[in-house]
Amino acid sequence: MNNIEAKAKLEAYGQLHLLDWYDEISEFEQCQLLEQIDALDMQLLDVFKKYQQNNEVPRGKLEPMGALTIEEIAENHDKFESAGLEAIRHGKIGAVLLAGGMGTRLGFDKPKGMYNIGLTKNLYIFECLIHNLMQVVDQAGAFVPLFIMTSEKNDEDTREFFAEMKYFGYNPEYIHFFIQDTAPAVDADGKILLEEKGKIATSPNGNGGWFSSLIKAGLLNVLQREEIEWLNIFSVDNVLQKIADPCFIGATILSGCESGSKVVSKADPEERVGVLCLENGKPSIVEYYEMTPEMIASREPDGRLSYNYGVILNYLFQTKKLTELLNNQLAVHIVNKKVPYINKNGEFVNPTEANAYKFEKLVLDMIHLQDSCLSYEVDREKEFAPVKNAEGVDSVSSARELLQKNGIEL
Ligand code: UTP
């Protein structure tokens, strides 16, 4: 794109200020800026306008959804596990690690997976995850292709770290890194921010961008060539989770559902967790802040909470279905955050309070695009130790405690 084309694109959306410093910056920076402008998705600005007018799409009819309980899973364990192991041995299963987040709450300036959670020895978060996956590889006698999504901001560090650590014993031929897409940040007037005079302020576009980013990176080839039918999507921060869990895979395949989600029973009705439910008869995730007090308190005849099953970001999706859904627009969520920027006078400002809005797509919205989803209950004490915060709930110390409870030496 040349600067005349860029001007035309920006003018139509009242964003010409992005070229305010164009004549001052180097030729290299000019090229970079033009590339960024070319890639800008202007539809996001319409989304922002709607958001400001409070025109968000209302939710459909929400109803509770049960789960395959821990007891039911235990009764069918061998059957589920052997179906899952067979799928793994036939190369039908891939795993996708979502590691493109900024990890701001943890306050660690490297990729979250590089955090050392050990006490008497080094034990990195990435190491815990690879160790968990390795147990399945050993059990199945077959490697599971692992796709690792990074962001522009943490890609280099992540790749270098894995290489330095010799992939924690995983076969690197089965590891594929890819970078997730970004989205720009805007101010309260919907003006896109510059983080440098020749650079638009962008950040990772939320974990829902994983499949389109994977395709953009050319990895559909690998999925098709290897005939990978199911992808297990998981987050970087749950150090206890089972990855490519044969029992979960087998149960989902045998259920005939289009997708699967691991869930935990809520610790208490008010727990701040997204809950798997039905929306207009289709699986969907309702966030804790979207639930009415009646929904939160509602109980089934057996005493269990009606909206009981919280998601833990561990899903199974079918590659075929994801490919069909590629052109389906996922909802864009808008979040208010601190974003450093260049002001009208060309000065760099590092705000102390949230000053900007970012656009994010969420993997949990992919569940509602599925006709069915197996809700698969796991024991939170054994499979849910997220590292989100530096202290308190879901923190390094709570995760350490759970790791130790599960016999993992720190
Ligand atoms: P979180 O919602 O916890 O976000 O991500 P975060 O960015 O890691 O942390 P905070 O909110 O800044 O503290 C849940 C999972 O989704 C991934 C994260 O890496 C984590 O595994 N994620 C999140 C992405 O891969 N890309 C994103 O743009 C956002």
C-alpha cells in the first residue's frame, strides 16, 4: 500500500491522524506504518461505535446444561481411555497451546510459560505442560503434534526458550510455533493510537484468533497432511491440566458430540468463572457477570447448582468443523486497558489508568458455533491450578500448593 492509498483508507474512517508524523519518520518506519495500515481491520471501528451506543447483541434464552460427571467417567474409564489412545496412536489428535497472552496480571515481563514455579529446583510453567503431555505420549507410544501460539511480542523469547531447554524432551519435529494476529487499540473517541510516531499501538487479538492465525501461518497443510481430526486447545496457565487426555478424547468421540469441554464444579455459587450452559438450545458459555442472581442461586432437584459447571479453557474441537466455520465472525469483545501512546504534540505518554480500548476474540465463543458439546467434569484439585495473579486467588502460591498436593516436587 502506498501513502495515497493509506490516506484514502484512513480518511473514510476519520483516522488520518495516524499519518501526522509520516514526513518525520525514516523510510523504513514509513514502510512499516503503511503495512500496518494496510492490515487494519476497519470493521473494528464500527464494533466500537456500537459498543459506545450500547448496541451489543443481547443473549438468547439461557438454560442449564448437565455434564458427564466424575462418577460416570470413572465407571466408563477403560472404554473411554482405550478409544482416546487409539485416536492418538492413529495420529488423529493435535494439541494447541495458547501462549499469546500478555499475562499482565502475573506481572512477569517474559512469556508466562517461562515463569519458574519451582522452589528448590527450576520448574518452568512450559516444563509442567510438556511434562503433562509427555505422560500421554509415553502411555500411547506416539507423539502428539503440538501447535504453540505465540504473539508478536513474545514469539522470539518463547522459541529461544524452548530451544535452549531442548524442548523439555519433546520431539521438536512435532512442535509447530505460530504467531497470533493483532488488533489496534483506540482511545475513548474511537481514534486508533500510535505507540511510536511510525507505529500503531497493537496487541494480541484475544485467544479466539487461534484458528485463523494457525491457518494464516500455513499450518492447515500440516493438519491435512497428518490427517489430524481433533484439536485439544489449552491455556498456558493451568499447570495441572491433562493435555490430550485419552479419557476426555475417547469420551468426546464416543459421545458423538461435535466438541468437548473440560469443566469443574463451581467452588461456590459466586465463583467468577464462565459456565457451560445452553443458549437457544446450543452449547454456550455464560460469564459470571452476565448471570442474574436467580441463575446464580438456582438449584436442581438433587441440590446441585443449575449453572454448576465452570470452564477451564481445555476444549476439543474438530478440524473439519473449524474449517467450515472459518468465515463465521466471532464476537469481538472490547476491554478497557492502559496503553502507552503518542499524544497530539508528538509526546510519548505512559498512562497510569486505563485510557484505551482493545479488541479481543475469545475461544469460548467458538463453543456456541458448535451444534453440541460434551461437558466433561474433572476434579479441580487434580486438574485445575491456574497461574493468573502474582498473589491471592489463582496465583503462583495456590498453584504451587496444588502441585505439591499432587505429588509434584518443587
Ligand atoms: P487470559 O485471559 O488469562 O489472558 O488468557 P492473559 O493475557 O494471559 O493474562 P492477563 O489477562 O493479561 O493477565 C487465557 C489464555 O489465553 C491465552 C493466554 O496465553 C492464556 O493461555 N491468550 C490470551 C492468547 O493466547 N492470546 C491472547 O490474545 C489472549
